[in-house]
Amino acid sequence: MNLHILAKRYTQLSKSAFFDPAFREFAHRTVEAINHVIENVENYPEDVVRQFEAHVWRVMQFVRGSRSNDAPYETQYVLRKVLKEWIPEDALISSAALEEFSFFLNPADLWEHIGRSLNLFDTQNYKPLVVRIGAPEAYKHRPIFCTPLFHELGHFVDHHFKLCELSMLLFPPAAPQHGISQADWNFINLRHRMEHFADLFSSCYCGSASTKSLLAIAPGHPDSPTHPSTAKRIATVDDFLNGRPNPMVTIIQETLKARGQKQLDQWFAVPNVRASFDDVVTYKIPNVPELYGIFLAGWDYLHDQLGNRTAAWVEGDVDAYTIEKTVNDLIEKSIRNFEIRERWSDVVAN
């Protein structure tokens, strides 16, 4: 019965006017796979059917949240551009709209599972790369606050290339601390490297906005088995952005080199948005580096207006919510205008 319900839900999603065509195709093909299992349920072991059903349930949350009226569309547009620099094949950036304050990544791949488990189903070589990210629903029109999604995308790139796993082979951690088993020590070091990589990846595109968002989310957090302390994470990114030697940065850069990937670098340029935003008009982003850098520029401008209220439109009775919403709107529309101009240029060129 659940599969029949899921087929109906995915059919509705495949007809959504708010969907990117690639997501409509994803939903349509997923319906085909569900119907195949319904029609051939006797030909598959029960555990295979249950695992397939579980995968389809999990993915639906992300696919449903990726409709343009539910998703942080402008931020996803920038994330797709970033991902293309690392993985040239087409990828779907999907997001779950969460009713909680949380950002996370789910790297499990439905169509990889289908190809591996449903041996009677012809996938027609359809195996889209799907990045599933969770973000607060309240932030869908607040790109400044979506900066942590660049960190989550870093986790996806790490997972895709198995970078931190390789780093453990190339640069094994020192001997375990007293009372910690080798297995637990390896787990802790792997997880810490994964967080450092995602932090550094984010800073390549958002600069210090990555650490500013970290300070807003997890100020003063100590070391844990899964995360280095906030202080260590900020120090590592700060060393990277300022060109200072750092052992963790060296490990990650050398691992990237061994994997045949490019070195991490600062690919953003911070635009001067003040003149435009002071007049409450969008900033015309001239190039991709400033497209990335507008997240940091927006963060700094927002906090300047909250603290100093230098713009003429920020009068004494303007509350913090109005300031925040206005700045986020300006950032969102600036990104959207850049995308529209890019799409128009592509049409003209072709």
C-alpha cells in the first residue's frame, strides 16, 4: 500500500509547475521504478522491497522541498554553479524544508540503489547525481543565512571523492590518546577532518562568512567525537584565508593533489554593495567571483546596518527584522538578476 501512495505523490510532483524540468523527470522516472516494483513484488525478496520503499520515502522529502516556491532557489542556483566546478556531470541540488534550525547533508543516492538492487528494472542508464541538503524552511528567502549550505556541499564533494578517507591513508593520525581505542581514534580523526574540509570548502566561496555563520550557530562548542571545537575550526579557516601555514590545510591540499583534484583557493571577490543597498536597489553582479562574494558582502552590510544604521533608509524606528528582511531581499534579487542575465546571454549566444 505504501508504494501505491508513494507513486501517487511522485506523480503529483512530476506535474508541478514549480519544478525544474530535471526534477520533473526525476519524479516521473521514480514513478516508473515504483510501478515496476508494485508489478513485480513477488519477484524480489521482501528486504529488497522494504529497502527500496525506505529510500523512496526519504528522497521524497527532499524532492518535494526542491520546488522553486519551497526551496532557497537563489542559493541553490549558486550551489549548482559551485558543484559544476568539481563534478562536471549534471547534478540535482535538492533541499528539504525543515521546521527546525538545522543544516545537514544526506548523501544516500536513490538511483544508485535502484541500479544495484532492482535487477529486473531497466534504468535506461538514468542515474542522476542528487545532492540532498536540509535547511530551515524559514531561510528559503534569506540567502545570507543559507551560507552553511556551502559547508554541506563541501561534505558532498568530500563524500563523492572520498577525500578525507584517503587522507587517513596518506597521513595517518598520531597514536591514540590514553584510553581511546585505535578504532575510536580513527573515527574521531576522520570526522574532524571531514568538518575541516567542509569549512575550508565553504570559505573558498564565502570567505569569512563561513566562520561568521559558524560562530552564530555553534559559539564556544568544545571538541566532540564528531566535531573539532569551534575555536579550532575558525583558526584553521583563518589561517587558510590569510595564507598562514596550517597542518590541516596541508593535509587536505596534499590529499586533493593525490586525488587529482584542484587545490582549494579563494574563488570569491567581495563586491562593494553599499552604494546600491544604501539606495535600496539591487547590486548588478558583474562576474562569478562577485556572485560568490555577495554572501560575505551581504553578511557584513547587514551587521553594519544592525549595529550602526548608516544607510538613510534605516531610520530610528526601523526594527531589526525589517533591516534583515530588506538586506536579504536585496541579495536574493541581485542573485536572481545575475541568473536572468546569464540565461539571456546563453539564449543570444545560441
